[in-house]
Amino acid sequence: MVTDTTWRPREVTPQGAGAEASPAGLLDLLGRLDLAELLTAEKALVFRGFGVTPGTHGSVVDALLPRRLAYVHGNSPRTKVGDNVYTSTEYPAEFVISMHNELSYASSWPTRLLFYCEQAPHTGGATPVVDGALWLRSLDAEVREAFTAGVRYVQNLHDGYGFGKSWQDTFETDDRSAVDAHLAGTGAEWTWTRDGTLRITHLRPATVRHPVTGAEVWFNQADQFHFAGLGEHGAQVREVLPEEELPQSVTFADGRAVPAEYIAHIQETGLKLAVDVDWAAGDLLLIDNVLVAHGRRPFTGRRRVLVAMSG
């Protein structure tokens, strides 16, 4: 297994960048940077010390992500708090969120993610990030080979009552025809059941290549769709629901079950290789969503981190 890495996100501070330590200073700096080239080269950027507040956050987000995307077909629980700005995944503080690339199970995904720390937790709560090419190289050859043909995802999105997210929350609409239009042409197969549940099956690759660098990266959420990757919560849901009715599940491309030990290996490898980005209020983290996967460490106290996405 490959475990050595010296990669870390590039930290940008007022002192290091020769900029004023203020939101205005950050905006001026961004106007002088070739952000696309810098982000591709560095994979992730952390902006610290610019004093970005909730009141100035909007202008900074507009500068960094001028064409933001809605979180349509997203599977994690969030609250929309602004113009395509959301809370980060609302998952109990005591749990780890494993490494993943946003919407890697879908037919399209954001190219950039921007995180903003409005309130840092009392302890913990870092956002770990991992180089996706390193993650891929570090997986056992047996696991990589097993996923060569891709990943088959299944989602059961209820009509308002049940486990997991509803289809209305997932697609930010209560119009079935709008959901049909969104899914058309994505390669997914879907059906509406009698009780209003939307069942989606989607075959997606396990790896992709970055459109600029050509780097091949581990790029799927097999572990987060698999009950074994959800710990006690996954086991509890599986006890009360048959597998075909789980909110989400995953198999190999040919329909064979993915062994639980493969899931554990994938999650443990990603988290072991990850670099933690610790938060202070006002910090921002911009990542290339293909080159870098992210997660969340457990925390205590109130933690409020917002996220926005762009194509």
C-alpha cells in the first residue's frame, strides 16, 4: 500500500499574499489571481486571516463561485441558507463522515466546493481532505480490480415519510415531471411506486480522470451507499427494511454484492491518508471536487460550516 504523501492544501494568508487582512483585501487578492490555474495546481486552497464574517461572506462567495449550483440529487441532509448556499452535512456530531467527492454517484457533479466556517466547534470538527489519485493508488489491487466495471447505485426516495431523504428534498421540487426531466439523459433507470417512492438505479464509473491534469482518481461513494459504511445506523436500518427497500444501496456493476471488508478498507484508507483542515471562524476552504475528496471529523460544541458548489 502506498502511504507516503507530502501534499497539503495551499494556505493563503494576508501576510503571505501581501494583502490587507480584511474581506476587501481578500477580494482584491482574488481579482489578481488566476484562480483556476492555482486551484488545479494546488488541488485545495485554505484562506485564513481575512476576517470574513457572515455579513461579508456573500461577496466572497460571489467572487470565488460566481455560478453556483443547487444541491439537486444530493443525498446528504442539508439546509439551504442563501443563494445556493447550504449548511454542510447535518449528521450527528459524534460520527465521522467518510471521504467522498460531492455527487460522484450522479451523472454530473460540481467541479469546485467552497466551505466557510461561520462558527468553529469547541473541539474537533476538522474537514479532512485527501488526494484522490493517492487514495486510488493506495487501495489494494484486489479492491481496485473488483470495481473496474463501475458501481451500481440504488436509491429509494420516499414521498415525505420514511427513512432517508424524500424525493422532494433531494431534487428541490414537488413536481414529478421536473424530476423526470432531470433524470432523462443521465443514464439512470427510475420508477415511481404506488406509495409515491422514487426508485433510481444508476451505473457509474468507480474512477474518473481530471479534465485538465488527466490524473485518475478514486471517485465514487460505494462506501457511503453500502450499509456496512454507515456503522450502527446502517445496521439498524437494515434490521427493519429488506435490502431492496433501503434508502440507498450499492452493488458491483454486475449486481454482485460488495463485501463489507472492501467497504472498510476503502473508508479506512481514505481517512488514514487525509490531511485535516482545522477551522477558525472566518476560514474558507476551496477544493477541486475531482482531485480532492473530503469528509468530517467528530466534534463537540456548535459547529456551523456552510458550503457552496459550482460547475
